[in-house]
Amino acid sequence: MFRDKRNKIIYIGKAVDLRNRLSSYLSPAKERIREQTLMSAAADLDIIITNSDIEALTLEESLIKLNKPRYNVRLKDDKKFPYLKITIQERFPRIIFTRDLKADGSLIFGPYTNARALRRTRDALCRIFKLVSCTKDLEKPHKRPCLQYHLGRCSAPCTGRITEKEYAGLVNKAIKFLRGNSNELEKGIERMMWQHAENENFEAAAALRDQLLAVRTIFQHQRMVTNTKSNRDVIAFSRSRFNCAACLFRIREGRLIAKEIFFLKINPHIGDEEIAASFIRLIYTHISFIPEELVISTMPADWRIQSRWFKEKGTNVKISTGRRGEIKRLLKWAEKNAELELSKKIFKKRIPPAIIELQNILALEKAPRWIETFDVSNLKEKFAVGSSVVFRDGKPDKQHYRHYRIKRVKGQNDFAMIREIVMRRIKDLMNEKKQPDLLLIDGGKGQLNAALEALKLIKLKIPVFALAKKYNELYNSSGKVVAVPPGSSGLTLLKRARDEAHRFAINYHRKVRDRALTSSLLDGIAGIGEKRKLALLKYFGSIDALKKASEEDITRVPGIGKKYARIIYEALHI
């Protein structure tokens, strides 16, 4: 374990012969840029002695996940991927969607990158095989089954409606399903169905018939990709300087049952062999079902150790890297998918053309990827509010929208209101050590000057522009109209941001006004406190809707009841 000057682990490796391995790092050749870069950052070294090279493999994986060293290959998002877990160590195993892996003896399937699809798979297994998916203590007897039983998604072993042996049969079917053994599973279900039919146990035969049809329907939708009936995982990579996309095809009995895409963080000088070795370690050291064959674009750097580890897990895994026939076709197919996913990932980080156009038109030093737009709304001197909306890379970022009640301005002074909300918003961002790339004000020269005054008081320089509604004229900080080409995508983006700020301010203004009117109308009614006022407003949405409501409608509001419904109705219709 190499550590930097701050004692942080920056690289973790393993070797049978530590002397040779360390020599390659401590005396690297000039052309080995990666080793030179690593050693220039390293300040110290730790060593852990293990009992075997296989033990070193699993320890390496655990330490990399724990410490996230910058020079090791690791998953891009460092997130916990979803898995399916079958708790075979329990008397009545249950099927669970989980992100936390524990060494508790359960069967683990995954990892998967699409959590929604995995939940659908779990639900389908519960529907077909009626496995338990709840956290109920199944060792304790229960009088009544839960809702899942009545929905046909559980066989309710907690109430004794199925024997332990019968339930074990359902679990075995589900495991075969997850392993992709469709032919064996279908034959087994069909054989049992006819046995029950011959014994005139038609209810059990009908249940098995439904299972068989459901399983066949699912497997029919899976694409046949190879004539070979062995279980294969096909792995291919596409890499850029610091990013790598790995495409994993799970092929069972010739059918493609899943495509998973993983994004890896890599060092630009790392070799393809180490990427392949790291990926196999990342994916296969936790799961229960390992395929018979790995088809991979590059031979892993430490395959000798990894193959022995697979044998200890009970699977003699064959590895294929050939470039002929079917193997070549499968690898090319996976590589195309990896290339596509990597390009999509990189494209997401690129600056949209409208942002680049705005940068050029407005002569900005920095591309305005974060645009903060302000507007105010008031009715004469009442209910004055302001809004701030955020656009990032040309798209609304609604979780960062903010609305404000105007606190420091008396009278109808739009300019002072703009100054107040700009100052409050920018101060909040400064506390978070954040700064937008551009401020856009809904209005003309007056509103623009008010925003500039606010920034001057805060002593902060941010590009500010104003977009007037009347002629869609764009003013710069000097008060001059900016010439924008007709049909400009940059101007269209600014209009969208301005209109969104206006919409957000108007909606908030209506809420504030309705609450105030509701409170004033209901203030004099006995028994109607703040909770009931809020309940009425939430239910009807506005004071006008409340006035139009019948006494029966008011009764339906939670916490009101018939007594107060009559009192409210009469008070509003005097």
C-alpha cells in the first residue's frame, strides 16, 4: 500500500514475490510513465502478509473499496450497485433487493446497473413462484397472511399454508430462473404439472400451468445470440484518458438475459490487462453464481490467481480472448455498446451549443453553464415576493429554485425589490462558496442597475444582463442593448430562463395571496385555528374554490367534520 505525504493510501497492489514487484516500482524505466507518476506522489509504504495469493486477491478488493486509491482502477460512481439476494440459510428463504452485501450465507446475484429493472425482476419472481419478500419473522406463527398473499405474490409460509419442502421447491425454481436455466426449469414445471393433473389435483396443476406460461413468456422475450448452450459473460471495454466504460453481457443457454454498463476511473497510463483484471475482481468477488466462460477483450494481468480463486468457489472458469468466429462477433458487439455508452457519458459533460453561443455573443470569459434568473411579483403594495431560478447547461435545475418574501422594501418599488432578492441569494451562495456564471434579470435598465448595486454592496463581480419582456431586448451592464442574431439559440435559452423565473414568482405570489385571504376570511370563525385553515387551503387550493364548495365538500376536508363544515359554509355565505 503506497501512501502520500498526508498518509493517504494512493495505490494498492499484490504480488507473490514482493521484492521483484517493488523493484519494478522503485527503479522504473524511463518509458514507464505510470510508475514514475506513482512514485513521485508516494512518500511511504505499508505491507500486509497474507496466507495465500487468493487471500491477497480478496483483501486487495476490500481495501480498494474502503480506501478508494487514486491510482487503482475503481468504479466511477463509487456507489453501491443493487443485487438480488436469496437467503438460503433460512428455513423459508426470502428474495430481497439489496445494496449492502453481507457474508451471511445468502445466494447473491448481480451486480446490476438498472435498479428499476431489477425490482421488476424481483416482483416477477414473487408473482410466479410466490416467494417471501417481506422482513417478517417467519419462525413465529402468524394467524393471518398479509396483503402480498391475497395479491398472489406470496405463498404465506408464515401461516403454514405451504410446507417447508414445497417452499424449497419454489426457491430452487427461482434460483434456476436467475441462473438462466430455462430449459431445465420449463421441463421440471411441465413434468410436475402433468403429475398433478393425472392425480386429479387440478388446483395445483393450474398453479404450475400459470408458472410455466409466465416463465416461457419471459424467456421468449430474451434474444438468442449464440448457438452454444454454455453460460457466458461477455466483457469489453472502451476507454478515454481518465474514463473507461465496461459492457457486460450475461448470456445463459444462448440467450442474452442482461446487459450491464459500468463506468471505471482509470489512470491514463494504466494497461488494458490491469483494467481487465480489476474489473473481474470488482464484479465476481461478491456474487454466488459465476458463469462457465468469460469472453473478454484482453487477458487479465493476474488471471492465474483469479482462475484459482474461481476454482475455490466451485467453478472452473474458462477464459476466451480469441478474435475468430463467434467469440470475435460477441466481443465486437460488446465493444460497440461500450463505445456508445462512453461517448454518451462524455457528451453529457460537454457544453451545449446554446451556452457556447451565449458566451460568444455576450463576450464572456467563462461559458455561462450556471445561469441564475431573478424576477419579482406584487399587487400594489401587498404580497410582494421574488423568485430565483437556476439553469444548468441549458436545463432547469428545480431543486435549486428559491422564492422570497420581500422584507426590506416598503411601497411598490420593483427596483429595490430586485436589489433585495439578488443580495439575499448571492450572500447565501457565498456562504456555500458557490458563484453562478451569469445573472439574468427580468426587466429593463432600472432592474439591471438595481442588481448591479446589490453586487457592488457585496463586492462581487458577476456578469449581469437584463431581458425586457416588451421587445425582448437584452441589456448589458452598461445599459446598452446587446445585438443578438435572429433565431439565436442563446437568446431562446435566456427567454426560457426569464419566463421560468416569472412563472415561479407568479405562482408563489398566488399562494401567498390565497393564504392571506383565507386567513383573513376564516379568522373570525370560532374553532378554526391555523391547522384547519391550512387544511382547507391545501384541499381546495384557493379561497375562490372554498367559496364555491358545498357544505358536503367542506366536510370531506381532513379534520373538519360536519359541525365545522356547517359553521364555515354559513360564515362564507352570509
